[in-house]
Amino acid sequence: MTSRSIHGRDIADLLAPQGARRQDLPGFDTDYADIVDYIIRCTHRIWEQKDVGLIATHYAPDIVVHTMTGPVVGIAGVIAGTARTLSAFPDRTLIGEAVIWSDEGDGAYLSSHRITSIATNTGQSELGPATGRRIAFTTIADCLCKANLIVEEWLVRDYSAMALGLGYRPRTIAHGQAEADRAAGPPARWRIEAMEEISAVSSTPFPNGPMPPVTQAEAFAHGYFDRALNHRRFGTVRDVYSPAARWFGPGGRRLFGHGEVTGWMTALIGTFGDLRVRVEHVAAVGDEIAVRWSAAGTHDGGALYGAPSGRPIYILAVTHWRHAHGVIVEETTIFDEIALLRQIEGGL
Amino acid sequence: MTYFHRTSRTTTLDWLRGRDALVAADLADRIETGKFAVTTETVGCLTLHRFRNDAGSGWSRHVWSRTEGEFVVSETVVEDGAASCRALSHDFETKAQRLGESAVIHVPLGEMRAGSGQFAAGETALLPPGLPEAIRPIADVIQRAWNGRDFAALDRLWAQDVAWTGPDSQQGNRAALVSWIAALIGKFDDAVLLFEEAILEGDRAALLWRLHGHHSAEAFGVSPAGTRIRLIGSTVLRLLDGRVVEDETLIDPLAAAAQLRVRPIAY
């Protein structure tokens, strides 16, 4: 028994009654046929049907939601955050673009759910006053699910694309948030610990051998991030991406081909010269791979985010790849650039 | 073909996501183009749309689709924005300015000839894996003509009297095609053509490609400022006895002009 992919299926099919269970889901509600069904259907119920209270039956009471602005602990915070977002964007639709999952054993599953949201900003949001604009932005939610409950979540949202769509400057928002952070007290302990954990990971020997094939997702993901980013072998892009690869990233950036994808990697290291990257989780289904990664470094270059500040930064990101003919043909990488700028401005 | 809830549409300047957004865009398009007769022709996953009014003026649109089953999951659309402006009585410069201001254009990243440096303009096209190998002779000629600036390479496959149709409804033979390529590259002197998709079906061949370059000479009424321009191009060919006898090549001049009129967004 296994889960049925969203490949080739419209939302009408995905949300229709799914019949008998297709996957071993101990402790899950009987109307969920598999982990993909669970993720798509409960997202629709909570967000689109506004049954926010279902968070109580779908999230563990002691849930930890990891974000680039810090962990949110407990369902009260999840419910409050959901209600705040819905009041700012009441017509938000959540278009599931991918559900890439892995079996974590003992009845648990990790789902990496990529969502395009279309939403009209009719209320005050965490980014500013209502603008009346309709925007599109990408979110990836990595959810560890067990017995009908999301027990831990890693949430990355393209806040800079939201800000730009609403007509705001990301840095202006980040500057205000950073001022508030500094007024509130010393730097956040969670962020310092996260950066220390990443920096403590030992360097690997210089990678000289061939890359694992993309079909070996776990080895490929670890090998690629270590080689291309930690060892600065940006030329790896030529080996593992299609010359016609499409790349989607923070701020709604759209890049194409080896030159621009390499340019992103170069600019990232050109901005954070000592950046260290740690791959935290890999999931793969069919031709899709999800990689959650984190990074720590120093803002010592001006390639992406203005004049160097010398401040330490932490990144939590998720990358989704689609591959064909042995190479990556499409990538979506999401992290919260406003949270990054907030750190650069001296916040968190 | 039907849209998915998650279907997306890429144009040179825009990225529409979700069925609702595409349906809304299609409705707006239908209202705007309703007075025009539309003919369509399909070559593999490419649909050619030709809009014509009673006076015979009009424009072309190429729609490349990727499908999953009976659904379209993504589209790439290339349209002759200059000809459509003329046919719809829109002021080209005003529309280009408005389009540019509404687009989110980031600072450019990376080079256009990654890792190939001085060898980027070689004899052999860099084709994405999975493209039909039989497209290679055509792609290699395009590679030599566009990236190698060796326009005589077209003589190998393009008939001298090829019926060429280009952007802004330009028409002519091989010499006209060469003049157009040379003029375009002359405005973006480091321009690189990158192949994305290809089709071979019967006597037709089609290629989807990108053209990236930096603005180096007066173009579309704008003085050169080094702005990186990123265009999507689409070429559909008819072959007879191994020679190209028809060539319809599209880029969107309106999207090009729009990019030259705006600065990248400030973070």
C-alpha cells in the first residue's frame, strides 16, 4: 500500500471521497486514504473552509513550528497565527503544487507540501496596512505527521514576494522589525544555538568523485549541497541541472539555465562568505525531491542584500526539485528574506 | 485541454499561477480580442494562434504546453506584442511603460554562458537532455547563427527564399531573417540564445528558446544602459527536402521594451 501522488489529478479529484485506505496510517482519521490525502484535505478544511478549530485535532498540543523568526510552540500560537493571516487575506486559496513525502517509520510521515497562495490583502497583515492588492506567493510546509497529528513543522514562506506584491520594500519592513527586536532585549537564544549547531558540523573531504545520480535522492541532495555550496564548486550546476532548468526562488525570482542558477549560488556566497550549509531532511517521490536545509554565515559581502553589515545570519530553507533525464529541470527554493534582512539590520 | 487547479503560465514578463488566474486572464483576452478571427494550428505540444481582423491586420501567439494526462500543467506563451498593439490600437510605448512598472524585475544574477566562457559560441548547440536528437542539425545552425554570429551558417539549412515571418509582423526571405537577427543582436551585443524545448512532427520543427543579453545600443526608443534583457523566443519551421522553407520566429518586442524602461526592484 502506498500514497497516491497529486500528479495528473485536479483538485476536484483530490478532494473527492477517496474510498478505502491506500496506505498504512495508524491513528489517522478514517476519511484520510493516504498521507497526500491527509495533507491536501486538512489544508483545505482548515484554511479554505475556515475550520481553524480543526487545528486542535490535527496538531499536537505541544507542536513546534520552526520558522526563520523563531519557533512557535503549542497549538494556541498556531491557531492565533492562522486567524491573523486569514483576517489579512480572507480569500486566500492554497494551491497544492507538490506533496513530497517520506516514511519516517513507526507510523510517522514527513510531508513537504509546496503551496501557491493567491490572496487579496483586505486587512492589516504582519507586513503592514491593508493594500487591497491580490498577490501570489509560495509556502513550503515540512510537516512531521503521526496519528492524525502534525507533531513538528518547518515552515518557510516567501515573505519578500508578499511584500513586493503588496508594494512594500522588504528592507523597510525588516528595519522596523529589527528595531523592535533590539528594543526587546538581547539576541534570541534559539537563533544563536541554531547557528552554532550548523557551524559545529565538520567539514567533509574535498569532493572529487562523481556526483551520485539524481535518482539516489538522499545521496544526491547531500552531495550537491556539500559540493556546490560548502565546497564552493559552483560548476556542479552544469553537471546536475538541465541547461534549460527553471529556477524559482525567494522574492519571486525566476531564473533560467546554468548561468543564472550558478549566479544565484555565487551571489549567496558573495553575500555570506563563510556560509555553511547543513542538509536536514530529504524526501523523494517519483521525479520530485524535497530538501530541507539550514545555513549560517556572516553578512560580509554585498551581492544580494546591500552593503555588508558584518552580522551573523541564519537561514532555514526548503528546496524542491523536479528531475528528468537524469538532471534537475525545475527547482523551487524558499526562505524568508525579510527574516534574513531583519538579521542583517541587527534584529532577532 | 483543461487547466489544473495548479496550472501556471509563463510569459516573458509574467508568471500566472492557478486556474482562477488563468481563467481571469483568458476572459480579459477574449474581451480584448473578440473582434478578431482566430485560427489555430497544433504542432506537438505547441499551439499557434493567429488573430486577424477584417482589414487583415493581426498578430501571432505561440503557446507551448506541458501536460499531465488530459490537463495542462504549465504553459509558456510568446506573443508578438508589437503587432498586437498595432492591431488593437494601443500605444506601444505607453503600454511598454505600464507593463514594465507592473512587473517585478530583480537585479540580474550570473552570466549567460555559464562555465563555457570563450567556448560558448562553438559549433554544437547545448541541448537539454530529452530533446529529439533529430533536431540537432537545426539547433546547431541556430547556435552558429545566433551565438556564433555566423549568419552564413543559415545557408546550410535555410532556403534562400524561405518564407520568414518575424516579430512585429515582419516578413521576408533568408536575407531579411539575417538582417533581423543582426539588428537584434546589435542592440544586445553579448546576447546568448539558450535552447529549452523542441518538437519534430511531420514536416514541422519547432524550438522554444531564451535570449538573454545586455542593452548595448539604442533599442525600442531607449538609450543603452546595460540593462539585462530576458526574452522568450519561439520558432516554428516547415521543412521540404531537408531545407527550411518556412520560418515563423517570435519574441515579444513589447516585453523587451518594457524591460528597458524600468529599474530592478529595490530591496
